[in-house]
Amino acid sequence: MDEAFMTLVPPHRTYINHLIEKGVIDLYLVTMETQRTWITFSATDKAEVERYLSKSPLFKYWSYEIDELFVFDGQNYRLPVVQLN
């Protein structure tokens, strides 16, 4: 990560935050060890995901794969547990 890359991180984060707030991105994760990123999009097809990715200031630094998810589940996507008073 050189200085040119680091200057693009703040505008990239602004773009990602915008997509999260719009409900386009569900999850955004980056590892410290490998600097690998996982992004879960709500999109109609792979082309739409690619359009979103291409608008990131960091796009030219990426190599990526787009996979369509079959199952997406977790604690945050379930109904809350009912607690009787």
C-alpha cells in the first residue's frame, strides 16, 4: 500500500458508507493480515455489482470474483428472541 493508494482510502470509505446507507451493501469486511475484502451486495445480477465496484476510487487496485449467494443467514438476519416478562 503506497501513498497513492492511501490517499484513495477516505473517498473509498465515503463511497462504501453511502452504499451501506442506501442498502446496496449488506456487509463489508477487510482482513488486516491479507488485506482481502468481502462485500455482500443486494443486487439483481453480477453486472450491477460490477457497476458498483467500478465506481470505487480503489477499483484499479483490485482483482476480484463475483459469486451469487444461495444462502445468507446469521444472527442479525433472524427475528429477535421473544422474552416474556
